[in-house]
Amino acid sequence: MGAHPYWYVVPYEDPKIALRKLRQREFKAGRYYPAVEQPKFPVTDKSPAPGAQHKSIKEALIDSDAEGTASILDISKISPKPKFLCASPFDKAKLKEVLGHDTPAREEILDPKGRLIPRIPSLYEGVARGEAIYMPFFKNRKPVELFFFGYSVD
């Protein structure tokens, strides 16, 4: 399959809770390999949702084998530092380098249709296959959403 970028936006809350809810949402929607050949990003309310094709996330992971699910289902936990199959916080120094500050608004990263703004792919620099990064999106200097992004395992 080859590694593919993915990204999701969810309401702001503790990253561990947000990740758990996001994984459940995407599993129930069936937006993972092998339920679908390749999930389409960005994920929106109008995205195809064929429904879960497995009894559990664990079963989907086993069925996807070494290729992974090409989705957030591959990411099992939060880690303070980048780690395989984990989501870690985006480095604030790198964020300042890319944006000039560390309180990004959604509009600075994603266009109105939820696609990455062309200059923003540099956010993926240094993100390895099977790793995810997260950062809050701010509005009026308050965190309102979490942005998870990463690369599929294969």
C-alpha cells in the first residue's frame, strides 16, 4: 500500500480521551483498511461510513496485518515523545518555526474543506510511518479542537 498521510479534527479534551473516542468513531464508521481499500481524507460528516467490518478494533488490527489500518486505529496510546503506534504532542518550537507562534487556529492549517493548506505539509517532516502527532487548535487563545495527524504504517 505505501504510507499515506491522515488527519482528523475532534473537539478539544484530554488527548487520551479524545484518541479513544476518535478510534471508536472511525472503527464504527468502518473508515479503516481492510473495511475499505484506502480511507479518504479529510474525514467529514459527509464521508463514506460503511460501518465496522470487524467485531473489534483488535480484530481489525489483526486482519490488517503488517500493513496497518491506514487510519487512527493503528495509534493505540499517547506518548510524550514520538513512538511507533503512539500519538505525541507537536513540538512547540517546530510549530513556532512553521507558523511563527504556538497557538494555531484551524484556518492556519486546514482550508474550509478540511484539506491541508499547501505550505503546511512541512508539519509532517520528521513524522515516521506508524506515528501520529496532535496539537490543539485555538480560537480566541483558547483550545477548542484537537488535530491528530500522522502516517499510516504501510
